[in-house]
Amino acid sequence: MEDLGDEYKHYWETNIFLQTEEFDRWALDEPISGYSDSSSPDGAKSSWPASKNIVSERNRRKKLNDRLLALRATVPKISKMDKASIIKDAIDYIQELHEQERRIQAEIWELESGKSKKSMDFELDEEMPMRLKKKRMDDNENGCRRTSPIEILELRVSYMGERTVVVSLACRKRTDTMVQLCEVFESLKLKIITANITAFSGRLLKTVFVEADEEDKDDLRKKIETAIAARNDPESPISI
Amino acid sequence: MEDLGDEYKHYWETNIFLQTEEFDRWALDEPISGYSDSSSPDGAKSSWPASKNIVSERNRRKKLNDRLLALRATVPKISKMDKASIIKDAIDYIQELHEQERRIQAEIWELESGKSKKSMDFELDEEMPMRLKKKRMDDNENGCRRTSPIEILELRVSYMGERTVVVSLACRKRTDTMVQLCEVFESLKLKIITANITAFSGRLLKTVFVEADEEDKDDLRKKIETAIAARNDPESPISI
DNA sequence: TAGAACACGTGATAC
DNA sequence: TGTATCACGTGTTCT
């Protein structure tokens, strides 16, 4: 976990950072042979100067390393910091995503067919959502948790009269954020009049109308903040 | 499709295949300097023989290339055969999978929230014509013309960046007001990103995220006002 | 000390 | 023509 960027720093990023800026200038000011930049005077079999090839190759290498770094950033499961390992982890992750998508789509299909077929006469419709709830995707067997923390962008708690407090919460739209928010608000045991969630362009907006008095406003705000902070903290004493 | 392995074959796979087996043997039988394998007799600053480094490095390169090839195999969308492009395509594909998975999971969440009765909140069974799979919420668009007029309490149209205009509309909650609002917004043929309606204590709040530029803001506001006014007027020229 | 991983410069090659 | 990309051998650094 915490040693993730430890050994990596020694022989990879430092070397990469050694390559930028002054290193480039150093290599360019002294382009491997002695002539500065213009046309090569010798005019041997190699017509164009070798320095161009050098800097071009250097740029290519840098681009490739940047891409590899970006790939590492998008893949959450990282075993080692190897170049080869990064690619391998990416492959595994893509296949895992494939399988997961297939599973989820199968569940959707099952849910939809079950919903349209069965009438709501009996009370047995309780077991299906329960089983769905248990199969959340925080099942990564190795280490890193898949649920992203809730990043609050804005939180407004205001009284609107008629014993109604409106909670307006905006946060980043990440994996499982919606479910986490619902669970957080459920854990607060509020008298919810109405609530809804809206997602748009990377943001997630939750509005909840709570039956409460005006003097409970600040207390409610603190409770929400505490609950979300506890949710984000891995070793939360409350947990769930 | 079929030109996929065309230019690729020229300067990539052929070179890779040149590297296997007999190429290894060639390099190993003649290990770059002349001495066969045992300890280096010269004993200079470089104590261990360079041939081991060569073959090791060669194996490392081969492994990395194999991994890259495998990555290319798992990613269906391939633009170019570049090493860097392969990685870039993989990154894009992973992000695409992320977004898709989030969409699907949102659909699951929506399905199960509409089904479970004792869940944390509300009955948000109204959904927008997102072309996710199929359109629900297709009620009879006319029939009895006896409907209460839409009484606007507040109408806010504001630009939120990223080509997103937010329409916030509050009105009195009367008979069929919800359906009317939906029909009005549907008739405007907007590029709706997300929308929702919330009802509480005699009010009805509709929020719509529309894909539009900032300069379309005022025009959009007028169109909404006009459409609602035309809806309320019995002898409207637009009607339905 | 042996080994693994890396960046570098260089010649080759395809477009 | 030049300009990409690539594999290769080498020296260096970290474990």
C-alpha cells in the first residue's frame, strides 16, 4: 500500500526526471560529436546529423514512458512497478472488466426479465434485490479497495419552512459514489420527505428534503459531514 | 480490418521473429567479444562478462514486447501499430469500459431502487429518454384535456460549463402537472443530459440538464416560458 | 557479488 | 528526400 511509490522512486521516476530540461540541454549543447546544430560539414554516408536522431529518439522514449505512466494511472491494480508488470496488470484489469461487465449485464437481464414477468402479488420479491446488494464489486481479492472516496464539492443545508430542511450535496461522480451516498444517508436515520440524485458530467448532485426544525440545521450538517468522512476513512470506527 | 497486420508485419513482427531461437543461438555462440563463458580473465572494472548482460537485456526486451503484443490482443480498438499508440488505445479503452460500467451500474441501481419497497428513499420512477436500452415512462400523451394549468413559481436557466445548461423550474403541484411538464420539455426537442422531478409539500421541482452553449441560455428560457404559456392557454396555436 | 531494470546512443528500415 | 519507429549493445543504478 504505502510502499507503492517507494522503490519505484529510485530507479524509474528519478531517472525520468533526470531526463527533462537541463539534461536535454546538456545533451543538446554538446551533441555527441562537437558540431553545434547546423548542417553537418563532414557530409559522409550519414547525411543528416546524428543529433536529430538522438533528440528524436529521446522524444519517442519520453512519449512512450509517459504513456506507460498514464496507463499505470488508469489501472487501479498494480503489483509491481515494472514496465512489463504494468502492461500485464493492464491486461488483467481489462479482462477483469470484461468479465465483470458480462456478469453485470447478465444480472440486469435477469432483473429485467424477472421484473416484467412476475407480478407483485406475492411478497417474495424481497430476495432478488438482497442478492444483488451482496454482489457489489468491492470484491477485489488483492489489496486495494475499489470504492472511491466521496469527494464533496459542495454541501448546503438550509431551512425552507414547514419543518423542512433541504440538504444539497454535490460531489464527484466516481465508482459506487451513488450507492455510498445512499448508504450514508440511510445510516443517519433521518425523516426523509423526498430525495433524489442527479448525475451529470462527472458531478453527482443529491438533494434531500428532511423533516426537521430550523435549529437542527447545523447539527444535521455536521452529522452528514462526519458520516461521509467516516465512510472515506478505511479504519473507521463506525464502518457499516 | 484486413490491413491490420499489413504494415505491422514489416517493421515489427518480422524483427521480433528474427530475434527468437536461432538468433539467440547466434548471439550466444559468439558472445560479442570472443571469450566463451567462464570468468573474465581481464578483471577490469567490468568484472562480469558482458554477454550475460546482453542476453538478459534481450530477454527483458522480448518479454516486454510480448506483453505489449498481448495488450494489443486484448484491446479491440486499435488505431495504429505504434507501441505508444497501443498503450494509448489501451488507456482509452479502459476509460471507455469504466464509463460503460458506471452507466450499467446506474441502470441496475435504478432498477433495484424502483423495486425494493423499504429502501432508503423515494420512488423515483420517472426517467428521461436516455437511449440506454428502452424507454419507460411512456404514458398516454393526451386523452382528457381537463388539466390544471402550470403555475410557475420559479424558473432559473443558468450555464454550468461544459456545454451544460441547467434548467430549474418550480411550480405548484396540481393534477397532471408532472405529466404536462414532461410533455412540454419533450416537445422542445432538447438535448437532455439528465432530468428529474421532485415533489414536496405542494411544490414540484423539475431540474433538467441540457446540452447547449451559454449563448443559448436566454433563448432556451424564452422557449420554455412560451411552451408553458401555450400549454396553459386553451386556444393555443401550437397546442399539440 | 550477481542480477534485474532502466536510459542512452546508434544503425537499420519503412513510409 | 526526410522523418518516423524499432532492436540492439552498453553503462549505470538499485537490490
